[in-house]
Amino acid sequence: MRNPRIARPENRRVPSRTTIGAVGGTLVRALMGTLAVAAPLVAQSATETTPAERRFRFAELYVGAEAASIGGASGAVPVPGRIAPRVAIGGLHFWGRADFAVLFPVAGRTIDRDGVRTALDAGVETRARLHLRPIARAGWTPYVGGALGAVDVQVGDGPRVYQFRPVLQAGVATRVGNTLFDVGWSHRPGGALRYPLARDRITSLDVAPHGLVVGVHRLFETTAPLIAKVDDGTQARREQAWRDAGKLSGPSLAIGATSLILAGAMDRNSAQRPWLAARPRAGTSLDLGVGWYDERRDAHVNVAWRRGAFTTSAFEYRQENTRASIALEAFKFLGDYHGFVPFVGPVVSLDRLSVREHDAGVEVTSASRTLLAPGVTFGWDIRPTRTQSWLLRTNLRWFPRLRVPVPGGEQTLDQLEFNFIQLVWYPKRRG
């Protein structure tokens, strides 16, 4: 059965096979590609709905709370397991077939036992789940999925070691009204973790891989009111009027929270300072953007500002690796799949990088560098209509050549920027 257009020129025909573009490389984006290929088939099976309903019920946002059990670690210094509370921000996509979310840990990661203070959690986690059938208003639905997670551990005065590890998941979920419940099992492979107990003593911690996850989330439907406007032609007339008036192209303002992730380990730390984290974690930072959208070409030019620091400390030694960056990026949108709009393009960034180290309060290293760094930007918009004055965007930027010369070598700061939810506002789209 052919999937008709909703209204001219608001929506385009969905092809039978879709290619989301250069979004591969992680489990989340691979699963999105699989779902995008399957999306037209799902739409065709929903024969009881109109094309407008299929589009504007494509996704629902949610905010929720989760509790995850994290198995402890055995070794020279046992690290007890614990329950990790987390805040979830995400949504159901592809008419209840998929669940994408980012999970933020909250308080409760530190335990004092037998005179030893330990901290353990899974860090910020980005997950994708596939429901084996569309999640319904009632009844339990099995799911399988995975996540980009980590083991985040600290013992006593040692470093905070943050090691990325994939997460496999399986469980069941159910929906009651606007509340989503889920319970499941998780498996985090990876084996033993090397951990320094002193500057000259490295031990092995065997982290338990299994855990349980329980979640409760509140769903928000934000686009269903548009169904009637599309069906009666109001939305198509409005879009054409705004196009004629030049309102669809124009400036944009954006704000979001970005995670800066090291794309590889710091070889210098591993070789010369093994008591520090080889891959320190950065805190969440702001991503501010000013840009211009060209509606005719369906393309965007944007200037983005970010700033972050990768800090690691242990046994009176502290290292700070900082980055201040302003980037110019241009990306092209690659089709419109029921409001899911992927994009890809080049980016070049003017970066100020620095490395500073202190040993017992005395500065031992101070190095900095300013450079132009090329990279790739990709991601997707959730764009129900062309006339939205605001929308949600997910940005990922990869910079493979961020290096700082230091005495005895160089510090590697290659990064992946991950801005899961960014609010984008088009001020001309009013009235």
C-alpha cells in the first residue's frame, strides 16, 4: 500500500528504503537506521490511521526516573554494589516501536565501608530500545536494546576512572495512559579494570557485569493538535503563506547541554602517569549556537560555542585539560521521515587547548595551543512541520586531531561532542 502525502507541500513521500547517512559507528545510530528502513512498513500497517495521524503521532517525549542496580567489583579493595538513581529524558519513536533516551545519574554513588570510601556508577548513558511490538495502551511489551555506557569507579584518594563499555538490555514495558513503566536486565561486558591504589601500585578490579533496571516515565504528546490542521488544509495554506513571505528561511538561536567525550585514551597518561585516569571525563557544558536556515535548500549554517575541561587527580597530583572552542558548521538535511530529519556536514573549529599539571600544589606542566580543527557534524531534528518556531535537535561532532605538544610528547584530546537535546528557535516564524 502506498503511503500518500499528507498535504502539499508540507510532507514528502517516504521512500521504501531509507538511508539516514553518515550516522554509523555507534549502537544507537545503527538502531536508528534499522528503524528508519522499517518505518514505512510500520506506517502501512497502521491502516486505521490517517497520514496526518501517522506523522504527528510518530514520537512522544518523556521525562522519568529510573533505578539501576550496579554490581560491585572484587579485587585487592572490594567495591560494593549499589542502587543508582537516574533521571531519564527521551521519547517513544516510530509509533511506539522504539525508545531513545539519555540517562543522568544523581546522588548516591559514594559508600564508606570499613574505612574505605568508594564511588561507583554507570555515568551518563545513552540508550536505544526496540519494542518487539508497538507499545499499547495496556499490556506488557518485550524489548531488546543497547546503550553507550561506562564503568565509573573511584577508590579512596585514587583517580576517578571512567571506562566506556557497551550495555546490552532486555525486558518488558507497558503503558498506562500517559505513564510508561519498564523493568529489565542489563549486561555490561568488559572484564577486569586496571586501577591504581598508589602511584606505584596498580591492581585489577573485576566489575560484575549484570544488573537490573526499573523505570517510570511521564509521556507528553506535543504534536497531536496539528492533525486537524493538516486534514482540513490549514497547515498547508499557512506553510505556503509563510514561504511566500520569506518566514521559513532565516536566523536561528540554539541552546543545549553538551557532553564532551574523549575519542581515545591519553597515551601520555598511560605511559608516564599511570596513577591518573587515561580517559578522564568532562562535565556537561553549554552549547550555544547562532545560525541561518535556508528553507529552499533545506540546509543550515551555524556558529557554535562550547567550553569544557577533562580533569583527573589522584595522590596529590592534578591534571587539567581544557578546551574553549567556536565552530563554523554547515549541514544538509537528508529527507523527512515522519518528522525525523537527519543531517550531516563539515565543521571547522577554532580551538584553544591547554594542559596544566600540579604535583602537591606545585605547577609542573603548563602548555597550550591554538589551532583550526576540521571535523564532521551529524545528527537529527525532530521537525513535525516546516512552520515550527522551535524544535529539538540532537548534535554530534567529531574532531579527530586535537593535540597539545607537552614536554616529552603530546597530549591527545580528540573528541566527540554529544548534544542529545538542543532547543532551536527561529524568531521569524511568528504570526
